[in-house]
Amino acid sequence: MIALLLAASVAINTSHIKIPERYRGDAVVMTWYTTPETIAKVCGGNAVRACLIERDGMKMMLVRNPCYRADIEQQAEDECHEKGHFLGWSKEHEK
């Protein structure tokens, strides 16, 4: 298994968190669309929906595969949240 370092994670109840405007801009982000099981294993627990990881200075966002997800609004929120971290939003934000 590839050793990956956890940079940020999203708990299930983060829909109330407003991402600051300065972290909502355009970005090119490497994304790994995967299963909830893989996200839990790599990101650190079953309560995690998505995370941003870093390895050898390269950042990658892990999110659920949208092809198998009924809640597309949650998908968009998860991706926007992790993209905010990619753009510099601290992982120490309100939980």
C-alpha cells in the first residue's frame, strides 16, 4: 500500500461550515474518486467523507466516486471543502 500523509479531513457534520471566499477560486487539483471504504482507510476513520493528502510535496483530494453517489449536492460540498484546503484554508477551521 502506498504510504500517504493525511493533511486534512472532513467529518460528516460539516455542512454548516462556510468556506471563506478567498478559498473558493479556480484550481487544478489531482483527485482520487474512490469508495467510502478506501476513504475511511486512507483518511482516518468511518466518519470521514473526504480528505486532502500530501505525499512527496504533491497534494491529492480523495472523494467518493460521484458515479455511485445519489447526493450530488453533498459531492459538490465535499469537493469544494477539500479544494479550499488545497488553496490554503487551514485544517484547523470550525468543526
